[in-house]
Amino acid sequence: MNAESTVFRASRPAVVVAPGGEGARAAAWLLAWPMRLAATPLGRRLLAAATLALVLVVGVGWLYDSADQPRVAATFRPAGGVAAGGAAGTGTGAASRQMAAAPVRAKQSASPAEAAAAWWAARHKVAVDKVRALQQRRVSAKEVQVLVVAEAGSRMPSDYVTVRKGSSGWKVP
């Protein structure tokens, strides 16, 4: 180091502001703070890390905001064979609600999920298109347990429904 090092001479004032009040001095100190921090090696590393973190947070946030929306037809197929816009949705008022919540007992179901959802909807007096079959587990060759639950927003519990295959199709015993 030479004799004219900054250690031995007085430092320059950071910023000179004309009004010279206490508020102006605090504002000048606050505005000059990042540049004084960037003057040190540790400060440069901290500013680089903060900038990188900010870029990553903004990038990941943008990726989550622009995610693909799920298609309704692919995520939810009404169990029990009643479509959302089918015969139950054509009526008006209380008649369509009564028709949608009517139990389905005599209908032959093509799958155990449809039979279990129709039985569970009739038992809990819920529209069949509001019930989902989440999973199935095979008990035997002719017996399956189906986990059914009402659509989100209701407080109904999920339940396993045992379904057996007979000569006329899948039925709840």
C-alpha cells in the first residue's frame, strides 16, 4: 500500500443535497447504501445472490401462474351413466333437482364404479353426477370394493362400497 491510501485520509461525503435537512440526509444515506454495499467483495456476493434469488422467484411464480388448466372432460366422468348436461339438467327448478337426486336401483351398470356411485348417491340423497369413484380394489373374481366420495364442497365422508358381479351386471349386495 502506498501513503495515499484511503485508510489515512478522510472519506468524501456520500451525497450532498441542497436542502440539508435530516430527512434529506436519511434519504441520501438510504439511496447510497446499495452502492456502498457493492463496493465490498462480500457486498457484491450478497447483491448477486439476492438478484439471483429474485429472478428465480419471479421465474417459478410465472411458471406456476401459466400452468396448463385441466380439461373437465378428462378429469371427471360422472359415474352412474348420467351426464352433467343430460336428462337431469333439462328440467327446471325443484323438478330437475328431484330427478337428479332420484335413486337408481334397477339400472344395470357397465362397471363397478358406476354401480357403487349410483348406490352411494341414492343412499345419501345426492345427485349421481356429484359422486366420484376414486379407486377400486379387487376382493375376488366377482367382488370389488370401490372408494366413492361426493364432489368437493360437501362434507360427506368417503366410503368403500362392495360391489358384486351377477348375471345382470354389477350390483351392491
